[in-house]
Amino acid sequence: AETSDNLHMLADGIVTRSTYDTQPYFNNSAALVIAGMLAYILEAASTEGERHLGSLLPLLDLMQARNDALLDEMFACTRFRNLASKAANRALNESGGKGSVLDTVETQLKWLTYERMAEWVAQSSTLDLHQLKNGRMTLFLVIPPDQLAAQGQFLRLFTRLTMSIMQQQTPDGLDMGTPCLMVLDEFYSLGRMNEAQQAAAQMRKYGLHLWPFLQNWGQLTELYGRAGAESFTSGADVTCFFGIGRTDEDTLAKVSRLSGKITEDELEEDILNLADEIEEHNRALAYEPPKDPLLHLLSAMFNPYARKRRDMSAGGLSPVVRSEHLAAQAQLLRSKIAKPRLAPDEIFDLVKKPGANRPSEKMILYRGKGFEVIDLNPDLDQ
């Protein structure tokens, strides 16, 4: 549907953002201008063939040149809550040059300058994304790895559009339609999308589940900040970790924190067993054999503490050293309380790659307050 809200959504999908934008004014203004440009294209384009994203670039050229005829036409546009008029006003009041809003728009539209992309967006299409919500469809959107940095904004726009459609109600007026899983490889390349952060926790009622892939935890915190990154894991059904490098301290520390802390209840059985062993050891140390030869012989044969003391002597450790050893064990056991269930080094050993060209053989799955280690067992010979 052609509404001002949808035009704002498309413009927001085009403009890549970051948590650390030092001047958000320019990106926010660029999104407003692009929305106005889209409004003009829809209202004033003479043919259906001109109503596509590829028309943004020649329109921008005219706006940067302050073409009077164009600006007059844009000021005259009244549909879509006067978005085109607002964009023309911004262009008219621009000083131009580097660091201007129109310069930011040009940067955000650079992906449309690539020939193959320009040809693709100009083509008519029968693709109906509403089938993701109301029907059954499997859709693959692939950008070559060497073009991801240059054309990743199209992937961002497509993702933003899909999330918007999944938030709409079905023809029957229901929030939940056909469940949709969005697998987002190289999620970092999409830039910051507040809607993706919201989707992690709120989109379930619409049937949308996101499965984003990142190289490390630092990428997520760079885009959304630490609090925003935490909202992804807290709202996720499951978080998967594998192939973490030894030098990736942030990710290893994050998984270690997610593993939780060891409680005294978890160690209760080990603590009680060790306490029993220490008590038995102390009783054996305190045992004094009878002086009567016959009783001494009988005690050596049948008294458990006499046998235990004899076994300690034969074991190679003196009773005193054995006492120190048991005391150290008890101290070590109690020192584990409130420590992470998995230390960073343990996590690395679990999920590391066995070789440069081999995938991880284990994966850590975190669900709510619990986690488990999955053996992937890749059969590389098949």
C-alpha cells in the first residue's frame, strides 16, 4: 500500500545507521529526504516504468543542481502528507557540498550506482512478499561476498521490508499468519536496525523469528550498544556459539557469563562426600591400636580405622601429607562456588575449530538460564 508510513519505512531501510553515529541529524535528515523523493516518484512519474528505486539517482542529481522546475513540481505534490514538498524545501535550504544532507543521501544511495543492481531494481517483478505471511514461500536473497560491503544496503532494505510485512495483520485480521524464519547471514552488514532489536522479543506474536549470524559478540555491541546487544540474547529462543577464536575475549567472556555461576547446591554432594572422607581420615589418624598383642592382631584384621591407617602408610603419602591434600581439595571445591560454570578457556576448548578448514565439532546452546553442549560430529569424508 502507498502510504507515508511505508515510504518512511523504505527510506529507513535504505539509510544505514550505527550506535556510534556522531551526527545522527544527517542520517535522519537523509531518510526524510529519501522518503520525499519516493513520494515524488510515485506521484509525479509519467509512466509505471519510472516508479522504481533506480529513479532516485537522476532525481538526486536534479535536486543537487537545484533544478527550479523539479523543485516547483515537488513543492506542488500534496500526497503522502507533503513528503515531496518537505524534501524539496530541504534541498532548497542546503548549502551543498561535502557534509551536507544531500551529500549524505548520495552516500546512502551509492549502492544504486552499480550497473547490475540498477538494472535489477528497474525490472518489474511478480514477487509478493505477503506470501511469507499469508501463504507458503521460501525465498533466498544472495549478494556475492565481494559485493556485500558495497551493496549490503539492498539486503538491509529487503530485510526491513519483510519485517514490516510480517507485522501486518492477515486478511482475516489475525496477528499470527504463516510462521516465518529469517536466516540473516552476515547480520553485521545490515547496520543498526531498531526493528530487528524489537523483533528479537516482540515479533513472535506475528510469527516472525530471526536467526542472525555474527562473527563475534563485538559486532553486535558495536551496532546496538551493550544494553541493546543483551536484549537480543534475553529475548531469543536460543543463542548458539561455535568457532570462537582464542583471542576473541569479549565473546568468550560473554558465553562464560551466560553459563551462569556455580551454586553451593550443585556441589553439595561432592562437598558431603569429601567431608565424609576427611572425617574418616581424621578418625584413622586418631586411632591408637591396643597394646595387648592378641587384641592388636585382631584390631589390625577387623578394625576399619586400623586398616585405613595401614593403607595410608602403604599408599606412599604420609598421614600428615594426606591431611594437607584433603584440606586443599576441600578449599578448591569451595572456591568454585560463585565462579562461572564454564571459564573462557574451557569454552574455547569446547567450540574451537580442529583445523583451519574444518568446522567446529561442538556448539554451545544457551536457552534462558540453561545451556547445553551439542556434539555436531561433522562427517567430512562424505
